[in-house]
Amino acid sequence: MNQTLQQTVTFTHTSRRQQNKAGVLAKINTWLQRNRSRRELAELPAYLLKDIGLHESDRYREISKPFWQR
């Protein structure tokens, strides 16, 4: 009985640790994706910006944000 309880506690602790690790990795992936997207937006020529309906001010506002900000 005691061994089963100990296995359950160990499994729950490991699962939470894995969930936390997965959450951190997902957040880092999101930050990297934002950083990449903003870098690509900064490199777009003006005619392509116009084509997607953005102004220079829109581009500047977006690329000025830090990677952790939406």
C-alpha cells in the first residue's frame, strides 16, 4: 500500500515537472517566432507593406515591441 502511494506521488511530481518544462519551452518558442516575424517585417519593402495593408507607422510600432510583448 505504501509503495503504491509513493509511486503515485512520484508520478504526479514528475508529470507536473514535465508540464512546467513543456510550458517554458512553448513560451520560448512563441518568443522566437515573434522575434523572427518582426525581423522579417522590418525587412519588407514598402510596396509589399502596402500590398498587405500596412503603413510605415504600423511596421515601426510592431518592430519596436520587445519579443515578449504581443
